[in-house]
Amino acid sequence: MSWMQRLYDTYERGMTLDLDEDQKPMPISHTLQNAHIEIVIDKLGNFVRANPKEKFQVVLPATEKSAGRSSGEAPHPLADKLQYVAGDYASFGGQKKHYFASYQEQLKTWCDSEFAHPKIQAVLNYISKGSVISDLIKAKVCYVDDENTLLTTWPYEVTEENPVPTLFKALPKEAGKLDQGNALVCWTVENDGDLPSETWLHPDVQQRWIDFDAINAGKQSMCFITGEIKPIASNHPAKLRHTGDKAKLISANDSSGFTYRGRFESDSQASNVSVEVTQKAHNALRWLIDRQPKGRNGDQAIVVWAISGKDSLPAMTSTVDLDDWDDFDSDNADQSANHEDATVDLTIDLGQQFAAQLQRYMKGYWQGKNALEPDETVCIMALDSATPGRMGIVYYRDFRAKEYVQMIERWHSEFAWPQRITKEEEQEGKKPKSVTRWIPSAPSPWSILQTTYGNIVKSNETLKKNLNERIMPCIIEGRPFPEDLVNLAVNRASNPNSGEYWEWERNLGVACALYRGFHHPNRQPKKSKQKECTMSLNKDNRSRDYLYGRLLAVAEKIEETALYVAGVKRTTTAARLMQRFSQRPFSTWNTLYRQIQPYIQQLTVSREGFIHNRKMDLDEITSAFEDTDFTNDSPLTGEYLLGFHCQRMALRSSKKDTPDTNAETETTTAAE
């Protein structure tokens, strides 16, 4: 269980970090819950007032059994549901079993110990009166019908003057009904000079429960994590991803039924983990998940962390989404404006400039006050649950920090390609403007999923999780990228008519990135498939596929410009024939070339310089084909997209032309 050792060490380090108390890992012997009612009492245990709560979380004391309870009787020591804390719950027709006796007994045992606290004694004094529900009804927090039975629905007409009570909005419903006995009560004890009044925020109350729980834990045995003789856990925590999460990483209920014992005579023969270790490890994992919300994918959670608690490099993100990453614009200019003054030569390899920036960024993890040490440990863990009660570790690896950063740097370097990025930019005295740029970046896993399978991944959680699990080892371990996903991306990028224009341009950038990374010599094990692909236009590349892609881009540019001059907005012939072109390039090119002749003639009059340059491009590309490559009508590989995209970008930023059509012709939608 190396993962548990790592999480245990992380907890110990995390508690020493210079963070606010609410930012540190949760203390042991406590659990996180949604509270629905705050009851305020005085130091003698007299009722003062009650306040309903909505979306209100508290860290409350818990026993080993109550922290992992999903059903049955297991009272929390202090804050708990009305079915536990209210002695008069059954008198008001409570639908659930009444567990007041066990709650009261447990609270009294704590108060009778050396770890008692005046606030806890006040709570015991109050609940012993057996008037919790009565007081809540008088305070108009709980509600009953004419027969003094707790309501399960709100029977009155809802208006602005008479809204639904807060408790009825906050409690979960089943078949349209709720049980007020499910409302969790937290306690505030007002006592001058003893602050804070809230028991869940009082550090002395927390520590006294931790000390009391430690001496009343389970049987003593050797903990397999620390090697020390300590109380051994028989019930492990849940609520890792959110307060309603009942899935557990470790299940151990072999006291009856022998469900999980297997060939062992007792659970201790398999593995012993102390109560302290399992609580600290699970609290550390819960803390990490909360700090990395971007790692959530439905029930799937992915966390990356350094044992030291320092900031670690995220794995499942695009380059441009890395923290403090400076945008690297392939044009160093706004793609949504005319480029009359553009001087960038895109025949220079942008990969060299991008690699230099990436190296500067990665050096930041070895410099500064919070820099990682090369030999410290960095871990990555992916969790998922197939059922509501069982959670599994679907991926786990730990690395030396230097090795991990090198792997992530390889991914961002080898899979980098100009990606279509749209951002809101502020304008002085005006509304923010959507600006589109092509920025070199490795695509995010989410972009890869959308490109390979389209919008189906938005509604198919299982597919999304499976694809994430396939992509993860490629990013973290440098494994070859799955060829089937590359082919799916190429096929989708070859069909501009399958969706919105911006979607196709996104797919085009992602497909080129995947093709480039798949064939990279450092990642592709088969020499016959190894290929160096530059991010910029490579006029020395005489590959049939690359050259045909360049031809398609020039044809698209000619017609696009002609349509702009004529004031016509429609899809170009090149876009309509692109999918067919990828399957039968020679025969499709003959058709396409005939189609663009009227546009060439039209532009010869209005844009003589522009059309002269495009004719030269066509002649140059056609003459670069070797032997019979040009007349070969077999399907093209994904390399044609690289030639198409590089030539397209070069034409858009060429200083020889002033292509008015560099302006974005499509409207950026909210879906983008």
C-alpha cells in the first residue's frame, strides 16, 4: 500500500504548511458533513434560538464507525441528525428509527471523561431535556401538520410572501418527499470569554475529541504502514470526493458473511492499518481532491501532488492552461485583424521558439522559494467508482520530481501544435472582445476526447473515463499514443462540414498535434513510422501527403479571397471536397482545380499581386512531387493535414499579401 504511505506522509507535511486553518487537511477523528440546522444554546444548556442552513458544511467529530456509516446505528459524538439528537423525535411521528439513546450515552461518556469540555456538557444538558423538536417547531424551523406529525412535503401555496421554508429546500427528497429527521444539527454554545461559540470551529473541542477517541479506539496490533503497535482500523472513511460520497477505497466488513476474507482466517492476516494512518491518509486525499477541482471528471478524480506539499505540475491539461504560462502566439499578432504590417516568417520552425519557452517554464519548478527538489517524490492517482459503495484506484504512480517534470515536458513538447484559442480581451471604454489566436500548445485531454468522438463524450461518462485512462499513461509515462485515436481525429478533421467552423478548426489543430506526437521518434517504437514533423511550413518536405495538403490550402485561400471580394459568405469548394480529397486526392484535385479557375480570373483583375503569388505557390508545390506521386490516387495519411495547416497559417500571415479574409468570418459562439 505505497499509496497510503505516501498520503500519510503528505498529511504530516500538509499540517505544517503555512496555510489558514480552513485550508489545511481536516483533523483526524472528524468528518465533513452538510449541516441543515444550527441550534444556539447558552452555557447552561438552555435553548436560545435556531437557524436553518442551506449549503452549509461543517467539520464534525466522528467515531471510526460513524465516519464510514451508510446505514444502521452509529451516532456521531456531537453534531448529528435529528433522529439521533432529538429525544422527542418519535413523539412527532418521525419516520426513521430513533437512535437518541445511543447518541446520549456516547455524549455522556465523553463528558464523564478527563477530556470533557464545558460546551459539550452544555449540549448534553440541553438534549437530555428531550425538547429539541418542540423547540425547533416553536422557532419555525421544523413544521408539523394538524396531528403534530412532521411534514414530508410543503402543503401550502408558495408565494413571494410565503416561500418554501429553508429546511424544505435544503433536505434531499425521495419520490417527492423528505424526512425532517434527516436534518443534521450543529451546536453553538454562547459563553462569554469562550470563543468561538461554534463548536465545529473550536480548536479545543476538536483536540479533546481527538484525544478521547485515541484511547477508545480498536484493538492493538502492528500497523503495516508505520510498523508501530497502534489501534487497528476496522472501518475506513468515505466522503472522499464530496460530502455525499459513500464509496470507499477499503472495505472491511468480514465480521459476518465473510464477503472479503478470501483465503485468510481473519482480516488481520491480510493487512493491518491503524486508525490514525487510515484517517490521515484519507483526509490527505480528500484535501488534495478539493484543491484540484480541474481533476474531476464526473465520479473520476485525478490528483497530482508532491509529498512536500509544494505546488506540483498538473498532468491533464493543455500547455496554455498551465499556471503562469505566457501565451505564445504563432503569429505574435492578432489573427482576427488585418496583417498589413506582419513580418513573421512562418517558414522558421516555431517548434524551436516554443521549446525554448517551455524549457524556461519548466525551470520555474527548480527555482524559487517553493521549488521542487529533484529527488523528492511526486505522485499521481486516479480514482473511480463503479458502484455507489466501492471505489477503486484505476491509476497510481510515484516519481522522482525530476523524472515527472521531464515526462510532462516531453508531452507538451512532442504533442505541441498551433491550437485555436479564443479569449475575451478587455477594450478601453468598450465591451470585451473575443479574439482568436493560434497558439502552439499540446491539446488538453478534453479537446482530444471531443475531437476523436465528437459531442457524444458529453453525454457518455463511461466513454469519457475510459479515454482518459488510455491517454493518462501517454502523458505521464511517455507511452506511444493509441493509433486508433489518431485515426479518429484525422477523419473528423477531414470533414469540415460535420459541425461549426470553430469546431472544425479546433479539430484540425488537435489532429495535427496527435499525428505529430504519434510519429515522434522519441515515442514511436517502430522505425518505419518514426517521423519528425515541424510546426512551421517546411518547403523541403517532398512527401506526397504533405504536398497535397499544401495544394488544398492554396486552393482554399484563392476561393476564400474571391468570395470576400465579392461579398459572398459560403463554404469554399475545398472545404466541401476535403473528405473526398483525403480519399482520392488526384481525381479530386482535378475537379477542385477546375472549380477555382473562375476565381483566378476574377482576382487577376482586382488582386493581381495576390493571384500571381498563389499561382507561383501552385507551380512550386506541383513541381515538388516526385515521379508518379502526383498521379497516385490512393488515400492520404494524416500528414496531409500538417501540410494543409502549415500552408494555411503561412498564407494568413504572409507579408506579401494583405488578405482581408484574415478577419474571422465566423461568429464565436458561447459553446466555444
